[in-house]
Amino acid sequence: MGFYYSQFFVQPAYPTQSFAGQTVIVTGANVGLGLEASRHLVRLQAEKVILAVRNVAAGEEAKRDVELSTGRIGVCEVWELDLASYASVQAFAYKATQLPRLDVVIANAAIATATFSIAEGHERTITVNVISTILLTLLLLPKLRETAEKHPQANRPRISVVVSETHAWTPFPEYKAENIFEKLDDPTAADMTDRYASSKLMDILILREMVHRASGAWPEVVNMVNPGLCHSRLARELGWGFWLFKQVVARSTEVGSRTLVLGAAAGPESHGKYMVNGKVDDSALSGFVRSPEGRNAQQKLWEELVPILEGIKPGIMQNL
Ligand SMILES: NC(=O)c1ccc[n+]([C@@H]2O[C@H](COP(=O)([O-])OP(=O)(O)OC[C@H]3O[C@@H](n4cnc5c(N)ncnc54)[C@H](OP(=O)(O)O)[C@@H]3O)[C@@H](O)[C@H]2O)c1
């Protein structure tokens, strides 16, 4: 299905599956797709929805907004999480280990910036969208697994990582470099117009490799959600040309957020898969991702990422 056809003629279904009794983390929940997904989750009777935000005041405002619109008070909690700081990611994950249960993680937070800057020794987009997103996912896996063991009757715990159609719009030349992350961190070589798309492609490649490597019987489901082009604050830095394009083509934030909730409700059939309009559809992945070259790229990326993650949290790979 083409991008324009999907944008203009397909609407993801309005989510109806109950999240009763479940605890859900939504990263980047103060605005955009994360906020609207959180609103759906509260409406769908989730027991606890953790709004993981880098700006706690904005998170409290989002919580009030959700409470007002759903009439359910005390369901949302605001927790601080800054994906540009590994210490913050680890502190957040540690706090999550204290929860009585954790059923779903929607890894939604991301940035799209044309400005090169460094966070934690890597270009910021790569740190936030890729390294910290995967770090958080791995740190939360044991808690999800513990929940599955304690509540065998419940749905399998899920991790939905929000990716993007744009993964197919980058040639990702950096993957041919001797070291991909080093190349991406080089300010003299950086093509920031491509960076967001490359980060989303990297997420897809890394998650596919992660699922492949841990191919045993995982008690949890990891899927990748493409929400389509939606109104949000994401492209705030990308100029008036893109803004105009969005006015014509983008979905409402609420419609886009349905895909996150449908991903979070999806079952084992979505494990390791790409979801478009709330449905599993690996055929919508780019030709590159599905090619032998893409397979090489995903292995290479994984081999480079493991020492980075082990450097942040020694032993983390045992969580797989
Ligand atoms: N909108 C689209 O058309 C579209 C299309 C495809 C995929 N997506 C994906 O959908 C997801 C949500 O994007 P959106 O469109 O809703 O964008 P958005 O309105 O800009 O929301 C992004 C969220 O991520 C948070 N965030 C940014 N940097 C962070 C950090 N260092 N630590 C923690 N949180 C951070 C933001 O917090 P602040 O408010 O503090 O900045 C915000 O809550 C992203 O993964 C994006 O790539 C969006």
C-alpha cells in the first residue's frame, strides 16, 4: 500500500481492546502521539499509565488534560525520563522495577532535528532515538518477563517501538563506513537532513536483529509501529515547506495515536514485525530492510551497538 493511499484513504481502527488491570509506560507522553495514545489507554481502563517525560511540568499538564477528558482520576503518573541522559534512562528503569507489574511499554519519544549536537558522546538524534530507546527496552525486559510469570493468564507483555515510514526515505550511506556510529558522530560528515529517517531505519534494523538473536520463546512481544504522517510537534524545526506538506497530507494526532494503541494491544503475531495502520505488514518495510544488504546492515549495527550498551550498563545483554 502506497504512502499517499494510506494517508488519504485508510484510517486505523478506533481501539477498543480493554487494558483493564494493566500498567503501561508511554515515553514522550506530554504531547503529540504519546499524549493521545495515553488518553486512549486511560479510556480503555488501563490501571496505571506512566507518562514518561523529560519536562515534568508539561507531564503534569498532560495528566490534567487526560483526566479532564476521560473522567478517570489517579490513573496517570508522571515520571521523569530524559533519553539524552543514560543516567536518567537507568534511574527511570530502576524505578519501574519497583512497580507491582508492567504490561506494556510504548517507546514513542523521539526527536527530529536539523542541528548537529552531542549527547552522551553521540549525535543527539542517535542517542535519543536509537541508543537510549534500545537501552530502555532492554532494561525493562526483566520487569515485563516477571509480570508474564506472575500473571500467566494475562496478555503477553508488549513493547511497541514507534518507528516511521521515513525509514525507507534514506539511503543511509553511513552503514558502509567502517564504524557506523563513529561516522554518524562526525560533525564534518553529518547529513542532518537525513538523520531522523536514518535513526528510524536503525531502530528497525536493530529491533529485527534483537528479536532474531533472542529467537527463543520470548514471553513478551516486541513490535514496531508506523503511525503514518500525523500532526504533532515533531517537525517543528523542519521549516515551512514540510509544514505545508503536512497541512495537506497529515492525519490528526488522535488518528495517528490509534496505531500506537493497536500496536500495544497486538499479540504474538506482531512479534518482531512492522505494523502499519494498526496491522502487521512486513511487506511495507523498505526494500533495503528486506534485502540481504539490509540483513548485513542489521548485523553490523547490532555488533556495534552491543559494546556501546555494555559500556553504559555492563551485563545488560543478559536481559535478552
Ligand atoms: N508525527 C508524525 O508524523 C510521525 C510519523 C512517523 C513517526 N512518528 C514518531 O512518533 C513518535 C512521536 O512523535 P510525535 O509526532 O508525537 O512528536 P512530538 O509531538 O514532537 O513528541 C515527541 C515526544 O518525545 C519527547 N522527547 C523528545 N526528546 C526527548 C528526550 N530526550 N527524552 C524524553 N522524551 C523526549 C518530547 O518531549 P518534549 O515535549 O519535552 O520535547 C515529546 O513528548 C516519534 O517516535 C516519532 O518519530 C511521528
